[in-house]
Amino acid sequence: MQKMLTWASVAAAAAFVSLGTVSSAQAQWGSIKGTVTVTGNFEALKPLVRKGDASVKDAAVCAKEEVPDESIVVDPATKGIANVVIWLAKKPTKIHPNLVASKDKEVVFDQKNCKFIPHVLVVRTDQQVRVISDDAASHNTHTYPLKNNQQNFIVPPSDRKGVLVPAFSDAERLPAKVGCDIHPWMQAWWVILDHPYVAVTDEAGKFEIADLPAGEHEFRVWQEKVGYLEKGWKVTVKAGDTKKDADLKVAASKLK
């Protein structure tokens, strides 16, 4: 009986140590959630291509639907600003074990109704980009990174296999512009980073960056029309916690 109690005690102690180790590991990381909103009145931008406009290139495809101007998108209900990029200015020495390598080795960049989807694409340096098209017209995808080699290629009509862009060798200091030389209104951005700590605001202006190392961090906050909204935005991440009020407000006068 004594021997059974001894083994039970050992097992209990091991379980306690194991739980303590997990708890300690979890306590090294924290997350932030927030919203980027506009203050004041913002007038929605006019579309880049109006539905039925026969004067545009490949009108049967490109004017089939309205092509919105996504350079500034503000939700009328929440005042949230979409497509704002928030990223850690410098790759940290510690990265959460689940985030060291990207789970998806490919990310998809699509073209539909003569518009790039998504408008802002996050790409890590261990990922490739597969550029595809849903349009019955050819598109030219032209990238403009600063550190990496430019890519410039044609994607044939309705090509769902597409063109595979190899992984980038370097992280970019700023989001890289992507355009179509055939349809010049088409524009998007690739955020090329060597770490996972980045977010792009959704339609309501909301964002979340999870599993950051605990401590104070400096973020870049960028919007394509304005540039830096914040170049040194500092947020303190608490171990085992989520900072839920990491909010930013932008005056409507800046969005011009």
C-alpha cells in the first residue's frame, strides 16, 4: 500500500510540475485587440470604374460591376477604417512556438471584376504567393518591393492555377505596391515580413495580434493614402492577458 501511495505521489507531483510549466509558458505571451476609427466626417470615395462604363479597357469584364476605390474605406456605421496595417517594427528575439513557421506555405492573391483580392495581403518570408484570376481577361501583375526583386508577369484569363511567386528573401520596411499595367486603376499592397506579428484591419476597423512576447513593443501603423498613421506606437503587452483597448483614432482631415 505504501508503494502504491508513493507512485501516486510521484505521478501527482509530475502532473503539478507539468501544469506549472505550461502555465509558465503561457504567461510569457499576450495579445492585443483594438479598432482604428476616424473622427469627424468622411465622405466616401467615388468608384474607380462605374458599372457599365464602356470606355474602360475590357469593359465587358471590368465594368460588369462597380470597382470601388479601396485606398480609403470607412465603415459608415462604426467609423472603422479598413486595410490599416499594424505590425511590429522589429522582429522580436522571442516568437511564440506556434508562430515560428507559417502554417500555410502558400497565400492566394486573386483578381476578380478587375480588382485585386485581398487589397492588402500579408506575406511572410517563408511563404510563396499564388497569383490567380477569376476574370475572363488577362491581367498583368507587377510588384514594386524595395528590397526584393520585382515581379512582372501576365495571368491568363480565368486561370485558377495561376503563377507562383517564390518566397521573398528579405522583409520589407513598408508595404509593397502591386499594380496591373493593363488596367491601371488596379492596385493592392503586399506586407512582406519575417515575423508573424502583423494585422490588417477588417471592414469595421478591428484588428488583433495574438501571442506577442510580454513587454513593451513598438508598432508601425500605416494606411496607403496617408502613409504612417503612427511610426512608433508603443503598447505594453501583459503576460497571459489580452489588451482589449489598443485603439487608435484618426482625424478625418488626415484622410485626404
